[in-house]
Amino acid sequence: MAKSYAPEPRFKCAWPMRVGSRDFRGRVPVLERETPWDKIMSFMLYNAPQSTCSQRVRFVLNAKGLPFAETKLDLLEGDQMKPEYLRLNPNGVVPTLDHDGGIVIDSAVIIEYLDEVFRDPVSFTPKEPVKRAAMRALMRFIDEVPAAAVRVPTYNIAFLPRFAAMSEEEFLAFANSKPLRREFMLAMGRTGFPQKDMDASLDRMSRTYTRMEEAIAASGGPWLMGKDISLADISVMPAIVRIDDLGLGAAWDKRPKIARWFDAIRAHPAFKPTYYFGSLLTDRFPHLKKKAG
């Protein structure tokens, strides 16, 4: 028998603060509720569990103790290109945050928005203007370098078996359905990126580790901007977690600052509820789990 779904007027809120989960058909599991729905459910996050950009936003929401519901999109099935989602985010990517009817898109914009609007109980932005500027410059580097670089090993190691099983027509239709990723996917093709592209991406990741080490050394650590975790740490976190998830974590075996940073981010109280089951590629792809084992 199919599971019954229906909205309830009240629910109990407890850590983790991910209070509800919708699939893209809008079904909400019945939950035990005691706080008014309109107060708790002011955030709806349209995202995908394994999306690195979505993981940034979930971390900030969890760290600030902001209850939110999720609408989970299956990116491989093309949920992000459905007309109802494109009306929210015309870029056809995740995440999208609906805050009381106000739509905010782009993960870097969303996490800054949340940190500006909800300064308590923790702020991830330095108070000093020069340090804020340095953090934002680092965030731009992260978006340009590791956030982009990690896609090549992700596709080659995790997603390629699925695309290799498609016909050429099926693959072209899938690639053409993604306006912001079309050129990237067509360059990859059904056979994956060539070794030179893998090497170039891993080299950009190596530059990232070096940039992180330099930032930690300059600030005194243990975080990129000093003693307090910042939006820069949260921005780079998903790329580093992804590299480890792909079985490439040995890259920082001889980089103790990165190893300590990685241990610290995984020990943060917001990490576990952000990376719930299904958020790692090894949760979904058996061949990766076998490789990790």
C-alpha cells in the first residue's frame, strides 16, 4: 500500500532542523507537530541531496538552527528543467530558497542572504570590512576554481556508467535539457572527459589546497579566516567532501592543515544533518561504495 502523505497543522521541531522533506510532486510525510506551521515552514529549500551547491545552503540553515522543509529534485531525471521549477529558477539549477514567498537563487547568494538576515545565533561573516572583502574574494576563487573543477572527476568517476548506457540520441536530449551545463556535458560525451581534463581538474584542486593552506597560515587558523568558521569555509566544504567521497582524499595526506580543517568541518554540529543519508555519491552509486571499501 502506498504511504499516506498529508500536511498537518503542527509539528515537533528537534535537531536536526531539517523538519520536512518533499519530493518534487509536493508530497509531505505526516510529522508530529507542535509549533505553528506558518512559523516553522517559512523556508522551503528546493535542492538535491548530492548537489554540492545545495549542501552549502543546508549547512548554513542547520548551523543557524533555522527550520526548513525540502523539495528534493532528482537532477538525473531532469526535475530542475520542469516548467514549474523554471518559474522559480530560470537557470534550471539547484538550489532555490523560498523564504516566505521571496525567491533567492544561487548558493553563494543564498548563504550570504541567510547570514545577513539571521545574524544570530552565529554569524559566518567577519565584522571588519577588510576581512569581509578578503572572505568574499576567497569565495569568488572557490566558485571559479574548485566548485567547477570537481565536476570533471564527479562525472568521470560517478556518473559516467549511467551516460555510457544511454544511446547517443538519449544523451544529446539529456544534455540539451540543461542550458547551464549543456556545453560541459557535450564536452564530456558518453565516454567521459579525457585524461588531460582529469589532470587539469585535479591540478586546480591542488591549487585550491595550496590556497587554503595559505589562508589558514595567514589567519592563524584553524579556519580559512581565522578562529571562526566563515562563509568561505562553508563554500569550499562540498568540493572537499566530494573529493573524499570519490576516493581521492589521499590528496591531502601530506597537507596537515587541510587534514585538520577537514576533521574540524566534519565535527561541526551542522555537518551531520547536512549530509543525511543520500547526500554522498557513495550512498547512491554501488560502484563507488565498492571502490571506497
